[in-house]
Amino acid sequence: MKYLLIIFDGMADEPLAELDGKTPMQVAGKPYMDDLASKSKIGAANTTPDGMPPGSDVTNMGILGYDPKKYYTGRGAIEAASLEIPMEASDAAFRTNLVSTDGQKMIDSSAGHVTNEEARELIALIDSKLSTQFIKFYPGISYRHIMIWRGGSADVHCTAPYKFHGESFKDYYPEGDGDTKLISMIEDSYELLDGHPINSRRRDEGKLPANMIWLWGESTMPNMPSFASLFGVTGAVIAAVDLIKGLGRMAGLKVIHVPGATGYVDTDYLAKGRYTVNALDESDFVWVHVEAADEAGHESDIDKKIE
């Protein structure tokens, strides 16, 4: 028996006045999905346990078969696993977004989808200036990066930057153990990045700058059993974003890299399809994650979600 789990992250939505009371899914042209649905069993499930935040981290962990109330410790450590960053039980991991700000308000939590090349240079600067014996920054993909605090505390409340677009980011500064250090790094990053040549060029090109970091997703490393030990099948994961790759790696799934997979609307869907078919030849279970609709939702971009 072969199993294929395809997750279109963020695809669901509410009926929207801009779409005459329809959802983006109702408006989108999707003949193949419609045909498949007409031949399938359709159901609904609550993928977020009561009392837990309905984010991609919690819900994907639950869909994969791991109880988030038992295994979820936060987002940062999951993404650190994707980058194969070693962590001890005493370490804390933080998701590190490159963001766009005017110095007062959060403009865009994805920094205008800064390129990988630009992001690597900016994070390298942050690492060279803000790292210590215990703190280090690691580059990821586009605006998504990681900070590891050796011996640091995850007992601090940090807010995801996409939750307060257009608002004063100082109202959402971290609160708890180590918050002074975290706030200092956020503020220092603005001084380092705002006038950087990369951001000067991006502004000249009409793009948003990647002119500050935002630390959130505080977590320690969870201890998860392998997918094979739980369900008795081998498996693989195909995804663009580190969160999903990290969950797969912690579950013992084979993480398959697909050239052209970006985690955005410009991703190479055909390539992901080809790699999925090949993966099913080798594995009993393949988990395919598509991120584009989730990104469009965070941007409040209806057209991109429909696309």
C-alpha cells in the first residue's frame, strides 16, 4: 500500500465580500482537483488541538500523526532541525525573520520575499556583529532564518511578526526570560541593516527593504519517535520551507530537495510532482507540502491565493 499526503497550507478561507461571498477556492480554476474530489471521499477534521495556536507548525505536526500537546515545543527548534543545526536540551532556538519596517511599524514580515542571495549576505552581517560565545545566527531560505542561544531560555513570549502588520513593533517586543537581550538584538539589527547597500538597491528597484530581524518561535528541541516506529512504513517529505523539512527530519523521513521549489507562488509545481512520483517508487508514504497559499494569506493577497 502506498500513501500520499498532500497539504495545501493556507488554502482554506472564509467567504469574502471582494469575491461576492465566495471563497478563493470557489473562484479558483482547479479542474483536476474538482475531478479528484468528485471521485473521492470528502471529510473534515480539526487539525488544531483545543487551546493551541492554529499555525502551520502545530497543525502539520498533528496531521503527520504526532500529538502536538505531547511533542510541540515551538517552531524554532523544528526549523533548526531542517538546517541540521545541533542542539542540546539546554539550548533555545528562535525563528529569525528578516522583516521590513519604517523604524516604527511592521510593514512586511517577509521583507518583500528577499532573495536567498541577499538574505545570506544580510544574515552573515548580523551573525558577525551580534553573535557571541553563546548566540549564533544561521541562514535559511529567503526571509526565514534561525538563531540558537546556547544555554538560553525559551521561557519567553514572542509574537509572530505577521500578526501585527501596520502596527508598532515595540508593542510586541519579547517578554520573559532574556527579553532584554532579544530586544537589543532586534534594535541593533535595524541600525546594521537599514542603510545596507542591498537595501538601498532594493528601494531603488521599488522593493521593500530587509532592514530588521524579528525573533520569535522560541523553543527547545522536542524528542519525537520515528514515523516508521509509529506506523510501520518508510516515508519521505517534499517541501520548500524549513518548518516542514524539520518536522520530516525529526520524524525520520527522507527529506527530498526539489530544485525550483520556493515556498511561494513561483514554485516549480511540475518538478514537485515529478519528484513525488519518484519518491513513491522508493517509499511507502510521501508527504507533499505546498506553501504558496499560506504566504498569500499572510500577505492578505486574494489574487495570489486564487492563483
